[in-house]
Amino acid sequence: MVRAFIASLTGTSLEWYDFAVYSAASALVFGKLFFPSEDPLTGTLLAFSTYAVGYLSRPLGGFLFGRLGDVIGRKKVLVATLVLIGTATLLIGLLPTQAVIGPAAPILLVVLRFAQGVGVGGEWGGAVLLTSEYGDTRRRGFWASAAQIGPPAGNLMANGVLAALGALLTEPQFLAWGWRIAFLLSGVLVAFGLWIRVRLEETPVFKAMEASGDRPQAPIREVFTTQPRALAAAVLCRVAPDVLYAMFTVFVLTYATEQLGMARGKALTAVLIGSALQIVLIPLAGALSDRWNRRRMYLWGAVAAAAWPFVFFPLAAGGSWPLLAVGVLVALVIHSFLYGPQAAFVAEQFSPRLRYTGSSLAYTLAGVIGGAVAPLLFTALLGAFGTWLPLALYLAAAAVVTIVGVLLGREADHDEDEEYTRNAAVRAAADQAPAGGRT
């Protein structure tokens, strides 16, 4: 279980490490090196467009690897996704610039970013199942939370690396070669993750599927035709946590600097303190959801997510850093109590034989309508109305969507996996028995 927990945590941490490093590189480096233009803003916008490609390609990964996870196994797919993400990230760190190979440089950057997104799209669902299908189903909230620790852990690692590079290198050095170090260091995480994952056995649920011949032939079609309510519940329940996280880890940096006149470093410090706290709070929230009713806990978290922006923006309006920090910390505490139980809640919506496909589809589809567009919508709303109220209403609407999803979802069935593996063993034994010995 410990190896499975670490294997799950490693993959999602790599994903979010890449997320943060790529975001910084898009803003600081890629526009100059891969999209040089007379207008610096144009180059930066083109660089950010490659960042968006990583989100848009995730559903493809969810469809591809989610299906394979229910057909060939959780472990094999998780090794493949980690290799794909890691290889693409390392190649970005080695990629020649436009000054060296011309137009091929930005094209290759887009291709590698696309490959990263495909790998990420298949990573989360398997990372969740790796722990949740190994352990006691009555502690699924805690074990499945391993995949959820990735965002704060990845953000902390990325910002730590970028801060160290900023302190050790001059700006010309960072622009010339220093940024590559941040990408190449991901190889350490990939190597460690592979070492853990290749040593793991398949989960008991997939072993039972394989032994009984119950692997689905068309899992994507089966999810859409036989479990549409489960898919809707799993997609909708993810929207508010994604939008809340986008507001209080990404957009809050823009709001604090441009609207409150605060130094970016101060705003970033508040986010990093909250991220460090989440590393403890997310597994704690997952464990608490095992003791309390998971759906009820999720509902109260969604209500708190809807209400908090109406407190935060007036609280931070004076430009006080301590009040801003308190506001961000409370928001990330609320997010922890949504995000910690989320992995278990999503996995529990689907039957064991379709769980990888269903979880992956839910993760990638929700990411497109939730976290991917949230920073852009926040920026557009603030630019159009010039006040915080539309931002708070947007998050409240996202919370309502999540409440609907939780109400559509089903309660945890702690005996489902045991019953499935037991019945699968009976079917497998019957299939292997001599024809004359059957009754």
C-alpha cells in the first residue's frame, strides 16, 4: 500500500510540477525563444497558446488510456503514461530554439506539449485506482487522496526550483540555458516513479477481471450507454474544486498585483503557504470522509466554496497582505475538503470493470469546462465589469453545478469490490472446470 501510495503521488506531482514550470516558461522564455516577434505581447500570447494545447489534448488521453486501463490493466497503462509525460518534458528541456532550427522549433514545442496532455489525461484515473483498489475500501478516501496531493506538491517543487534558479543565475543565463534545468530535473521524478511502478502488482480488481474474462470490449461506449448518470455526477462534482483552485492559486496573483497594487512575490508567498498546508490537509480530508458521510462532506464543501469569495474580496480590498493571506489560506482549506475526498467519490461512481474509463473521462472532461477556462473567464469578467462581484457569482455558479453532481452521485458501496472479485473467482473456476463436472 505504501508503494502504491508513493507511485500514485509521484505521477500527479510530476504533472503539476510540469504545469507550474511550463506556465513560468511560457510567460518568461518561450515567447522570446520559440515565438520571436517585434511585439513581445504577441510572442507571449503564442507561447500561452501552447500551454492551452496541454489541456485540450487531455480528453484524448482520457479516451485512449482510460479504455486501455480497463482492457490491458492499470499498471501497464500507468507505466506508459509516466514514460510519455516524462519523455515529453525532458525533450522540451533539450529542444533547440527557433534561432537554431527555424519554424520547426515552435512546431515541435506544440507537439511535445500535446503529448504531455495526452499522458496526463490517462494518468489521474489510474493513479486513483492504484491505491483505491489495493486497500480497505472503508479507507478509500485516505488512500485515493495520494493522487490529490500532486497539485500542491508539484507547485511547491516547481516554485522551489524556479526560486533557486532565479537566485543562482542572472537573467541572461536563465534565458540562455537556465530554464532547461527546470525541465530536465523532472527526469529524477520520472525515474523514481518508474522504479516504484514497475515493481507493483496489478490491482486485485483487474486480476479478477482478467481471470474471469470480464474485461470490457468497448468500455467507452459502455460508460456512455450504461452509466450516464455516474459519468454526469463525476464530471459535475469536479467543476467547483477546479474553478476554486484556479481562482486562488492562479488568478489571485493577477488580482493582487493589478487590482490591489501588491508585489507579486507577496501574493505568491500566500499561495505557497496554502499549498504547503494542503499537503497535510488533503489526506486528512480524505481520511475524514471515510469516517463521515462522503457525499454530505462534499456538499458542505461546495456550499463553503460558493460563499467564501463574497467574504474574500471585501476582506482583501484594502490591500493588506495578512488579510489576503488569510483569505487564500481559508480558500485552500475549503478546496482541501473538496479535493481530498474527490478521488474516492469519483471512483465509487463506476462499476469495477469500467472504473478506469469512467474516472479518466470524468477527469479530462471536467478539466476542460472547469480549470482550463476559469483563469481566462476570471480575467475577461474583471476586464468587462471592473469589479469582483461577477467573479464571485461565477464561482457560486460552479459550486451549484458541483452540488447537482454530488446529488446525482451514489453513496459508497464498500462491499462492491469484494463481491465483484468473489463472483469473478466463481466464474473463472466454472470456466476452468471439466465439462462433465459441471452441474
